[in-house]
Amino acid sequence: MQMSLVNSVGFVAAACTTLSFIPQLLKIRRQGGRDLSYAMLSVYLCGLGLWLAYGLLLHTSAVIVANAASMVLVAAAIVMKAAMAPSRGQR
């Protein structure tokens, strides 16, 4: 298999998995993210960081790009969830 085909498959797979998190951001924007726990988002962010480190160690651009982008999306989800949470006085 040619290396360009391998890279193409990697980048398409990376795009699919990374972009699949965007509906979660939209849901948080509409509904506030009550259904997503900080624990899950934190563990997911940690796992993405480890995948990013793995990609960096192997110099695998598809893994690096996908996990860096996913980390930005998950971090955005955490920030949005925190920003949209009702303040303690409003509960």
C-alpha cells in the first residue's frame, strides 16, 4: 500500500472522529451540557493528551492533528459547560 494512501486513510479517519464531537458542543450550547459530566470530559481530555503524546513520539501527523484538534474541542466543551452552569444562587 502506498504511503500517501495510508496517510489519506489516517486523515479521513481523524477527521471523522474529531468532527463527531461537534454535535456535543452544539448540544451544550442549546441545553447547557447537563448530560455531560466533568469527570468524563476530563478523562477524555487526558486520553486525548496521551494519544497526542503517542503521535508526537511516532511522528504520526494524522494522530497529532486529530488529537490536538479534539483536545481543543473537549476543552471548549468544558469551558462552555462551566459558563452555562447556573450559579449557586440560582439553583
